[in-house]
Amino acid sequence: MAYQEIMNLDIFSAQPRVWERLSQIRISKQVGGAYLFSGPVGCGKESLAIRFAQLLNCETSSKKPCDTCPSCQRFRQLQHEKLKLIFPLPAVRKKKDDGPGTSSTIGKGDMELVTEAIAKKAEDHFHKIKIPKSSRILIQSIRELRKTLYLKSEPSGRKIVLIFDAHLLSVGMGEAANALLKILEEPPENTTLILVTDHVELLLPTILSRCQRVGIPRLNDIFIQDWLQMKMVKDSEIQLLAGLSQGNIHQARFLIAQPIGDLLKLVNGLVKMITNDNPDHWRKFTQTYSRLARQDYATLSFHFMMLKIWFRSANRLARRVDDILHETSFKPGMKRLISTNPNADFSAITFELEDAILSIPMNLYMPLILTNLLLRIQRHLNP
């Protein structure tokens, strides 16, 4: 998609209150050395970080990047000489002839993937950079950063470091986190580091204490609807997809790649499976999701998330609170379940589903976890 199309639906309209705070920082000229942007998945944190970095170096504007000055144009393409991007990369492999003081780099194939990912990010700031086999931010990335940050540069402008998925600094022994902490303890002049994370609780307290916090809420449904419309989604499908996205732009992007009929069949089938006390349904459910827990956690998590969203909406319908999914084909099924189970605690069911998802990484016995989940759902339906 052309950059101009993205600009027509930018992060300023998506997160106006947060942007107002960020623009005031530029106007006040009290720019800090380190910020932490945190919030739910897909709320536009990385896009905000890029645009804030662009603003801090804009040559003509103090409230929004002008997008026309040479500095803004280079930041837009993520190619500015004062910009450094840090994100998870595949573990490096040292060559046999590497000495103890040498540093290894990622392979040629991985580097091509990195270059392609950065180009996509430049084209669409909502794009998520995900390099295969990348589970941590490498210590090498922080060491190289340290080498460059303390070099003298042109006095104009401000050096910016964007660290995406910053919680992955702490993976393993946390070498990357400790290396970054040294930079934060002795920050270079005229430099700002912006850490971006979905999981602030995984960062070291010593890193948190050195960053100014910027909390970012989920995107609102209207913005997601506008984004879906821009993506040429059928008008008849927009409310359903926006409701299932729950303010997560990454989830919205994933959902539009799925046939709408398959999504409806999936969610309605799962609701039927876990709300009927049918032994065959329960057996199929426990067998299927025990296998997915071992082999495909992402799919299991997605299915359970769809269930959570459906039951949250059903809870709101029962309480006569408006919800976007009440304007979709899900509403008749919700009304039937509410009518059949007038005393049901749908809110408790959403918590049960969330607890089940959290149990999976703990390597617990999934058939038992899932069976207990079904039993508790029945109790919440018929208290």
C-alpha cells in the first residue's frame, strides 16, 4: 500500500490523547533520554514511536511531523542517519575462525529478511516486524548500539533508538537487558531511547525506573472500522471483523485474510461445543485442543480468544450494554443462550477461558485442564 494511503488514516487520529502528550514534549523542549511505550497488542505503539522520533527531528513543525522536510522523509523510510532500530533477530552463529574478541553477524539470508521487513515497516507503520527464529533481542545488537551512540555526530537533530518488543531484552540470562541498562545509566547527549513493549511486566525494574512511561490504550472500534474500509473489506463484514479485532490492528489484519464464512463457522461451532453437555462434543474438544497445546499454541490461543470475545459480548447483551457484535449475525445465538440460561455468569466464563490459555505454557496436563474448563463453564451457565 502506498504511504500516502497510510497517512490518510494515521496514528494521530487513532491515539489523539497520547499524541497530544507527545507533541507537548516537543513543544516544551523537555525531551527525555528514555521513554517506555506500553499497551495492549496491536494498539499502534510502534507507529507512535516512529512518528514521535520523526517529530523530534522535524525541521519545520512542532506538533506533527511535516512529512516534507528532508529529515521527515528519511525518517518516514526508516533510513535516517540518526535513527537506530533494534528488534528481535535470529541467534548469530560464530565462524570457526572467529577469535574471542570478534562479533558475529546474522547470515545473508536473514539479512535479506531484515531488509525486507524494514521496507514493509516503512511502507506501513502498523506492520509488525517478525523475523523467523527470532526469540530475543541479541546482546550483539546492544553492543553495536553502544559503539555508535557515543560517536560524535552533527549537532543538529537528535539521535533516536527505537527498541521494538523490548521485553525480549530479558530472555535467557538477560545479557541484552543488562547491556542496555549501562547505556541508560550513562545516557549519551542529545539521544532518546524509546522502548516499545506489549509486556511491561517482563522488563527489569532497573530499566523501568529509568524510563518515562507512556501508556497507550487499545484502538477504538471506529478506527478499526475505518481501517477495514480502507482495506476494501465488504461493508457487510466490517462490524463483525471490527468486533472480533478488539482494537488490535494485527488481529484485524489477520482476520481479513480469513474467509468470513469460516470465521462464523469456527466461532459458532466452538460456542456450541463448550455450552452443550454432550460427551462426544467434549471428547472432540479435549482431544483437539490438547493436541494444539503441544503442536500449535498460536491457533489454540486464537480460538480461545474468539470465544472470550463472544462471551464478553454475550455478557454485555445480557446486561443491556452496547457492543459492536450485537449488530452482527452473532446476536441471535447470544440471545438464545441467554434465554436458555437466564442466570448464567458469562463474565466468569471469559475468565475461565483466559485462565486456560495461561495454563498452557506451564506444561500442565491439558486433557484435565480442558475437562475442568468444560465442567466449570457448565456451572457458570447453570449456577
